[in-house]
Amino acid sequence: MSSESFHLIINKKISSFKKIIETDSDKSISIRSFLIGAISQNISNVKNVLESEDVLSTIETLKKLNVKIKKIGPKNYKIFGKSLGSLYAKTNTKLDFGNSGTLARLIIGILSTTPNINLRIGGDESLNKRSMKKLILLMSEFGATFLPENKFTFPLRMISSNMPIGINYKSGVSAQLKSAVIFAGLNSYGNTEITELERSRDHTENMLMKNKQTIKIIDNKKKIIKVIGKNYLNPINVNVPGDPSSAAFFVALTLLNFNSYLKIRNVGLNSTRTGFYHLLKKHGAKITFEKIKKKNSEPVGNILVRSCKLKPIKASKNYYVNSTDEYPVLFVIAALTKGISIFKGIKDLANKESNRIKEMQNVIKQIGIKSVFSKNALKIFGKGMIDASNKRIIVKNLGDHRVCMSTFILAILTGAKTKINNFETVNTSSPSFLKIMKSLGVKFEKKD
């Protein structure tokens, strides 16, 4: 699924701007829409789909599992649901998840309790390095088998459970693991019960909310999700909002760029996804949400942002779960904000598409910004807005879209002469990133 490789050269700072944009559609909701549509009854409709590489990998994976998916217009799809337990592929079929950890974890949740599954599974070079140990141990509780034994990285062979029984699970920060358990529980005997010890993204529950016969949610002091197995799912109709994680990069750019203003329309503002925005507002950011409406159980609205002076960021571990994807660009903001910023409870960033702590430390070090990581916390000694036109930044091939995008923001704000290798990896989540940057007046060169 990977697009043609290219690197990016940046030599110029961005000028001030005042613009209205729409960012790429939400990746999490797009992927879940196809997966849930595939295991629901009848025909589901999904509009404004993010047509990124991760989502295209999802479509191709489902087609290999004999799901009919038809594109009926720009970003508009029909999914012909096969119902629960009906996905199927010949033994030894290879499923390629590309770079998508979301797809990998969620489809494995579905397939672990789907009868007669015996497949080879894997992804690209980056995904194949990432540990799937927690997922594999969880799916083993449902009775699924992964071979070779005690190997926790792709490629693997996966054999589904002959007699899946529902489990009790206490979920932490990972919405992907929580979703995998929900999906596995849907086709298991008995009930599966999930107790959230920490609140995490709830797109899966929101999309399943209208299936009262299959899923019940008790939301008091602790949220409990009860999945009633071996039932059925109603078809879904979803209009995918803009992705708040993709929007975050444009928000960061506007805040730090002199005399700039941006309105980003139609963005998903689910409270489990807006930690980045609330954290920055706490430190002086001029960010406003407006015209918020509920669509498909998801709050959607506009983001207004103006350039301003920020205080050094103090992020407790509580912010991590609701702003995981935005931490690389938060590190850029911290580097260009005068004073010491501290980010606690972030060790899991080491197991993303790259070690995002180490790689972003390396990026900001190249323009003379000091940082120290110890005891599960990163300190960044910010210098404020600096002119780095006499400095050079090089990002090697990491296969990490968030590091590439964050470095891009740093480069156009400081003027550092920058080369970002394999920038095509950004297409996994935000294929319109460069097009939108051009509309804001950014100058760059693409090189094969």
C-alpha cells in the first residue's frame, strides 16, 4: 500500500497567515467504520472517509476476508456486511496491515473469535518491529493461537478460537486493546465485561451504541462496558468528521507563528481526543471551540486559533491518554517556548512507529535545544522562537508520520535547512498535509 518514496527539503520560514481550512478526516473513525460495517448486518454507509494508506490497508484487508466494499462517490463507501462470525479467507492467506497498528489490533480482535481462521499476518517494516505482546496475551484468553509461540512481533500465524468464551478485562490507556476485546467479545459465548481503569478513546463504543441487544455501557465512577456475545449488529451510517490529531499540527503552527489566525472546520471534538487542546489552553493558548453539534454520537465543531505567547508546558501523566498522537508536536512547541517544559508518564511513546521520545530529542538537538529523559519524564529546555537558518536538521527513514510532520513544523518556524527522508509516510494518516501547508504559503521541495 505504500506510496512512492520521496524526501522533503525545507529552507524557508513561513510568513503570517489568516485562513480557513478543513483538515483530513478522522483516521480512527474511518478504520472503525469499515470494520464495524463488515461485521454488521445488511448495508452500511460511510461518508467523508479518510482515504489514507492506513484506511486503504483496512479496505484491502477486508476484501481479502470476502467483504464486498463499493466506492459510490468521492470519500463515500457502501459496506455489504457479512454479520458476526462470517469473515473468511483460505488457510495461509496473508493479511498485510501496512503501517497501521489500529487496523492490526482491531482486526485481530475480530478474527480471534471468528470460526475457521488460519492466516498469516504482518505489516510493513515499521509495524513488524512493534510489540504485540499485550494483544496476543489478551486474544489467547479468548482461545486464539499465535505461532511461533512466545513471538510477539509480526509476521505471525494466527489461528482463531474453536470455543471462544467471554472474559473480564480491566483496560488501561490503550483504546486499541479495549476495542480488540470488545470485538473479540462480540462473537464469544457468554458476556465480556470491560472495566476502564483509565478513560481512553471511545469511538468503538459510540459506533456500537445503538445495538442495545449487544452492548451495554454503565458510566458512573468507573465506566463498565458489557458485551453480550453471539448476538447481531445493526448497520451503521457514519459521516466521518475531521481528525483532531491531524488538526493539531496546524494549531501548533498558528500558535507559534507571528500574527496568524486559523479556523479549522468540522473537526471531531470527542473529549477523549482533545487533551492536546486543553493542555495548551491551560498554558495560555488562544484556542476556542465553536458550533459544536453531536453527529453519530460524536461531538463535531470548529477550532479557532490565534498566535500568542505560551507558558512552558507542564503535562502530568493524566494528559497522555487523551493526547498521545500529539506529543511529538508538543515537544516542538516546548522547544520554541522559553522555559523548562516537563512531560510525565510518556514511556509508551517508545513503542510507536518509532521511539518518539528519542527521535524528537534528536530533532530538537540539531537546532541546539537541550532535553533530558529520565524516570518516565522528558524535560525540554525551551529557547523561545529562534532563528535557526544557520542550522541543519536531518530526519532519517523512520517510517513515523508524526515525527515527520512535527519536524516540518519546526523547520518552517525556525528556518532551519531541513531534509526529511521518506516523507511519504505522512500519507498513512494525513494525505492532504502538504496541500494544506501550500495553501498557508509554505515553501518546500519534494525530491525523489
